[in-house]
Amino acid sequence: MTPCEHPDFRANVAVARLAEREGGSVVRFSADVKIECAKCGEPFRFIGVGAGVSFQGPCVSIDGLELRAPIQPQGHPQLATKATFEMPPRES
């Protein structure tokens, strides 16, 4: 059988409310993302992200197949707490 070249993708995103203040207002949200090949159905793993759950940054499920990213509405006046840039390895 010829291996699939994964030409197209399907993504599923579930948004969850993670915490509420007294009185019922939601204060934390999370986007849980899964991606698979639309042709063969093979799931894709998120790499380079630690496993777990965090309100401060993205994490993945223990098998790496679900990205769990904290999100917030754009109207919340907050800038990123840090930024990084990483160069890809040089090809020989």
C-alpha cells in the first residue's frame, strides 16, 4: 500500500470555560485542538510543547494529539509576557 502524503486536513476545536468568579462570570478559556489527515484519518501530533494543563501557556495531552491553549477575548488589555524566536537548523 502506498503511504498517504496527507494532502488535506481536518481540525476540531473545542472551546472550554475553565474557571468562574463568584456570581458566574467566566475568567478563563481554553481552546482544545485536534488535527487529522482528511484523506486517511491519521491524527497529527503537536511537537515541542510540554504535556499537561496550564493557564499561562499551551500544553498537549499526554499522547501529544490534542493541543490545549489558554485563550482570552481580544478586548482584554494584555500583552504577551514574553516573546521568543528560534532559528531553524542550517542545512549542510
